[in-house]
Amino acid sequence: MKQLKPLILAMSILFVSCSKKQEEPAPEKKNKALAALERQNYEEDGFPDFGYMVSPQEYRDKYPDQPIFRLKTDFPSEMPKEMPKFLEIDFKKEPLKYIEAVRDYGFEGNTEEWNPFKNKVRSWYHIPWLHPSVEGPNAYPPNGGTEGFHGLIKEAPLGPLQLGPGLKGVDGDYSVYAITLINDKAGYAMYKMWKDTQNPNIKVLDKRYDDGGFPTGTVFVKLLFTDAPKGTDFVDYLVNPLTWKAYITENFWKSDKRVVSDVHLLQMDISIRDPRADRSASNPQGTGWVFGTFCYNGKLNKKNKLMNLVPVGLTWGNDPENKINKTAPYPPIKTEVNKDLKETVIFESPNLPPQHLGWNGRLDGPADLNTVSCMSCHNAAQYPAVTSLVPPNAAPDGGAAPPVGGGNAKWMEWFQNIDCGTSMDPKVYSTDFSFQVAIALENFFTAKEASEKGKFASQYKAVHVPIRRGDIAPNK
């Protein structure tokens, strides 16, 4: 990336020398032109925008009406003072009002393009270093870096029947792709981590260090898209879709060939560093985080298609005392709500398509496994990655039988309530419930090792585990 700066400087000199041959613009026009040039030179931030894209010529010939993804990393260098207004709502007493207020906070100023450069209401940012894909036979997801139309990263497979009885599946499985925006509070944490673009501070999100962790008021909003359904397959609630063009692999597991394909909005996930969820004497099991999930229902046919996202539920803990080994098999026909859970609320509504939910009714979305939960996966966010994203045997492909070992002591390590900024394994650094930050650091240091032809001591401190949703199921 250091080689980019001489190139940018040369381009700037060329720009100036060429402009001398023309009439000098008026000062206001010149200022606007320089501002536009500065906006284009976002490479100076030191972060590539995307990793996979059609050639520039193919883009100009076939897709000139489509956006080109730009990474937004002009993070605030000081802690923003204003807190989100929705924090005035008690998420335990009024969970539906809370999750809808977080949704509105995320949508305000953002259009269906999900482009933070166009938001005039508040500042949103991207996490850098998601553009490449870790290579090799254990890479997960395979060929998984950022594509160039919308900045979608490859997240997970969708198995047969996972979204409903009409989804028979394809060879190699359908795929889920996602794009995340973070607010200014989270942006400040990313500034502290990445202010030296060649030397990220991996201690920033670990609370064992000064001011470690994401600050209260942090908000993540993630849109998840899928290339399902195709052919004769159908998912009845994905009618009237919000559809994007994306440069994606032909299927999840078996092809590394990328093609331009339609993807459809399936799910939205939110996560909030809410001070009412903090660990304290009165709340000894506090995690510091609140997670929420939405499912798209095109049958509602709202004018703003983002508003077809229906709240699924809200969670602020893993209910570690609930060890009953039970899952809802695919296909989901009826949402089975576990009323015994104390740290999860599922919103029963005629507008909500049937959900398989997570292990014993814990919260997760249609794109997620039925054997885990939103919070249990994010418990394992760390760098270097030495803890699997999911417990052993957590990927049974949506079968009727619950996972082998579900509820035993080893399994429940993933369903403990971990405090924010704390790693499941104390030998490594917490990335404070953010897997995207963990993946970004993994990508950065893999590239750094390759460029410097050297290795790092941290690679030898513990057994490395690929960041993946369990083992590949036998039929893959």
C-alpha cells in the first residue's frame, strides 16, 4: 500500500500540469474540483476498497449503472459526545419499541443503496481489511473477500430447507453475503486501532488495557443478502425483493469462480453497546451488549423495501442456566418460542415468517444455524482466533436430532455470559464481540506476513483455529 502514495502523487502532478494548459477556473470552481479529487483519493487512507470485481473495461461496458463500492474510514479522532436517543428506552421493559428505534436510527439518512457517503443525518463507517480472502484448504469462507459493487463479504452457506419447504437447495449450497455499517462511537474505536494503517493496535478492544472495548453507544447494523432462490426453488417471503447486483461465487462451497448475480435482502442484524447491559453488582451476568435480528418479508410490500424487515427478537445474554438440548429442524414451519428464556425476547407477529431460531429457541436469524445463537457465536470473537466460532457438532445441517453433546460442560462454554471486551481464551486479545474486526486483523497480518516473508510470535502462542461456523457438513 505504501507504493500507492507515489502513484497518487504522480497522478496529482499530472493533474496539475494538465490543468495549466487550460483556463484557470474561478476560485469556487477550483475548490469544488479539488474537493472532488480529494474524495476520489480515498486510497490515501491506506485501505483497499474491495478484493473482487469485474475488470474496469467490463464494468464500463456492461454495468455502468451500478455503484462502485467505496470504503468509508474517515473515523473520528475524538470520542463523539452525543449518545443515541434510543438508549432512553428500557430494552427489557419495552423490547419492541427499543429494536424499532434502533432500526430507525440505522435507517435515518441511509437509502436502499446503503452508502454512508450519502448520509446527511449522521456519520457511518466501514471496517477495513475485509477485502481479501484467507487462502488454503481450511479457508472459511472459501474465496470470501469483499466484492466491488456493494462491498458485500461472503458470510455463510444456506442449506436445503433452511429458509422454508420450497428451498430444495443447489449443489455446493446457496450463499449469504453481508455489509456492515458502524456508527461514530464504533468509528472512534476503529480510529484508535487503525490510526497507523501499517500497524494496527490489537489491544484497543480488550478491556485488560486502558479504555479497552467498544464505547457505550456503539451501534453495528448489518444487512445480509442471499443468492437464493434460483430455478424452481422458492421462498414465499422473499417476494417483492430488495435486490442488488453483486460479484459473487457461483455457490458457497464448490466454486471459486465469481460471476455477477442478483442477491436479495434476507436479514438484518444489530448490536449495541448499551450501558444498561453492563456487568455490575446488581447485574453480575451482564454482557454489555444487546443484539437484535430482523427477517425480510416481501409480502408486506412496503414502498421503502427496507421497512419489509420484521423484528425477530432481542437478546442481551445466553441464558447459561438453560441447558436443554433442543433444536427446531429445517424447514421452519412454525416459530417455536421458548418462554423459559430470561435473556431473550422473540416477537410473535403474523408479519414474521416462520423462524427456526437458535439452540433451544435462542435468538438468531434465518441465515444462521439452528444450533447456536447470536451471542454464543460472538462470544468467540478474538485475535488471534484460537476458539471456534461454534461448539463441537454444531453444524448438523438442520436435522431433526439435536446436536451431540449439546448442553454438556464443553458445549456450554459457548453459552456462558462473557463480559464485553473479554476473550473466551485469555491467551489472546478480545475483539469485543466483533467477528468482522477479528477477520480484518487476520487478513491484515496474513498479508503482512506474506509481504515481509516472516512470521509473528503470536502465531505460536496457541493453536490457531480458522474463523468458521463449525466443520463442513459431511455432504459438502
